[in-house]
Amino acid sequence: MTADATETRTAILEMVRKYDREIGGHTAFEPGVTPILPSGAVLDEDDRVALVEAALSMRIAAGVSSRKFERLFARKLGLRKAHLTNSGSSANLLALSALCAPELGDQRLRPGDEVVTVAAGFPTTVNPIVQNHLAPVFVDIDLDTYNTTVERVAEAIGPRTRAIMIAHALGNPFPARDIAELAQERGLFFVEDNCDAVGTYHHGRLTGGFGDLSTVSFYPAHHITAGEGGCVLTDNLALARVVESLRDWGRDCWCEPGENDTCRKRFSYQMGTLPHGYDHKYIFSHIGYNLKATDVQAALALTQLAKLDDFGAARRANWQRLREGLDGVPWLRLPSPAPDSDPSWFGFVITLTEDAPFRRADLVQFLESRRIGTRLLFAGNLTRHPAYREHPFRVSGELTNSDIVTERTFWIGVYPGITPEMTDYVVESIRSFAAERGGAGAR
């Protein structure tokens, strides 16, 4: 790059910072007018500059920023390998598909094998099981943590069970340490869906490091964002190699984009029934996909990663303010952190008691009328959805609490874009609604 080009580039980026400051002024919160979103991305001038800088460099595919992010993110979670993907859903698909790879020999998952999972959650934890022609085994949850228990998982294990795949609920960790130990004892694979819990601590360790593989989402609703995007992480280098191949079309070659002959024998391989010396860049050892992210996404993820701890602190503060403010309101069952945990919360979940004199829809519509965004606890009981009607699955025990979640549960936001003033307005709104419905103790 010439001196003139460097000077121009520096000037452009400074103009971007100036532009961000000019349009990013604080707008006063106006109750009932300013929307309080349940989730969202918090972006600043560093994020805007990172995106423009990547665009100026014309980094239109995975490259320097992608590799840097993978290295730093793996280090953050204390793992050896991270592979950036185009979404958290793709990360889940890659993680479970890797367990079906021929390299695993007799341990590989095969069609008809069972995977224990949770009935109440988001479908992308379950869909890879179905997509790989495996059978989900659904277990129930508790209504304090909205997670399952190690006892429920243990009871669900049958003769054909080969793996466990569970997501942390709204940032609150399931007993990942104990389930990891159970999986090891029973010879099962364990995939830890960490999409809603990045930055959460469980028994003094960050979640995402307990499973054979773990996954993350960088969709704008999540703890950090790349616009879209996700990641698969592992300490197992053999599994990491399979994930990389599946993500990158299924090719056997591991050269970075634009590179050639990393292995120093590009034209010396004999694989399958291909002729000797067939170009290794075009030898495919897996039935793969193209699920890569771009360097523009990675550039944003890098600036977001630097703010992860601050974002987590804001989420914890917002959750605690809601928990204290809503304590004692009748007909509301409030959440609790999992034992020995410090959650980086994704949302604040509320379940109406059975004797509540109003329906969930009544409270949700009241909050929405006040511009307070709400969400259900994702799909509720997944076994009740038409998508799974024609696919084989097994239910272990009863799904009583999953049904309660389907009927009476919703959540509200705690993401860092929510201010204390907004949180107090949410508390006041819920308390006034309960009081109007006859709850004297709500005032």
C-alpha cells in the first residue's frame, strides 16, 4: 500500500469514528414509547470501524481476521481449537455430524442411534440429531433453572444411546460437569450447546469447555455478535479436523483459502479410487457443506470479543435488578441460578403459577402494549410441534414441566442495551398489572 493510500485509509476510518459519534448520541428513555427489546446487539464506533476496515481491505472470504478470532476465542474458553461458521445452527449441525464420521471407527454414531436431549428448548439443538438420521431421547426440565438434571439424563440412557446434546437455558448452566462425567462413564459423546451462555461460569469454569465439542452463536441476540455466525470448539484435535473438513465442503485438504501445498505433498496422494497424484485440494473425504463465515463477520466478532466481560457484567446486573424488583409479586414463579454457577444471562424467565387469575397472553399483551418486548421460552415442548411428528423419538419419563413452559412461561430482556431506568419500568409495569388483577401483595 502506498503512503497516499495509507493516509487516505486512515482518514476514512477517522471519518467513520466521527460519523458514529455524530449519529450515536444518547436518546432519553420515554416510558411506553421507547422500545425495550428482549435482545439485541450493542455496537459502538470500534465495531463500525472494524467493518469498514475489513471492507476497505476487500476481505470478502475467510482470512486473517477469521484465523485471529478463532485463535483468541479458543484461548478465551480455554480450548485448543475453534472453527468459525456462518451460524450457531450450522455449528450444531457440524458438531453432531462430526460424531458420525468414519474416522471414529466403531465409536461413530450411526443411523438409529439415540441422542439424549431436552424437550423444552430451541430446535437447532435437536434438528442435527434428526438430520443425521438419529433418534432424539427427550427429557424434562426443572422450573427453577429451566435445565434438566443429571438424574433425568442418566435414566434416559438406553441400549442404543450413544450421545448427549443439551443447551444451557437462557445463560443458566445445566449440570455440565456432572453430565460430562456421566458421559465418560457410559462411553457416550457429549455436545455442549453454549449458544445462550457465553461467559457463564459453572463450578469455576467457563461453559463451553465440558463437552467433547461445544457450540456458540453470534446472531445479534447473543452475547457477542458477528451479524450472523457461530463457532464449534473442542480440545480434541481429531474431531476438530473432521469439523473443519465438514465445514469446508468435505474436502480432505487443510490449506487455508488462497494457500497451496501446506502438507508438501499436494500431488502425491492416493485416496479412494482416484489416480495417484490427484490434486489434494480437490479430494473429498466427507459429505460436507460450505458453512464458513467471512472476514467481515470475523472483524466484527473480534471487536465484540473485547467487550464480552463488560457485556456479561451488564447482563448480570439487569437480571439481578429484575429478580429483586419482582420478588414477592403474586402468581409469578421467578428463576434461580443453577448451583455453583455465575450465569451470564440471556434473558429473565417467568412462569405463571397454576392459580394465576390471568393467562400468559394477557400479561404478554399488556407488556407489549407498553413497548416491552417478550419472548416465549423458544419452542416449549418440541414433541408437540408438527415438524417432529413423522420422525422417530423417545420420551424418558414425563414432560410435565416442558408442557408448563409451553403453556405458562415467557421471558424478558437483560441484554446490555437495557438501562436501569428501563428495567425499573418493566418491574413497575408487571407489578401494576398484577395489582390490577387483584394481587394486593403486588404493590
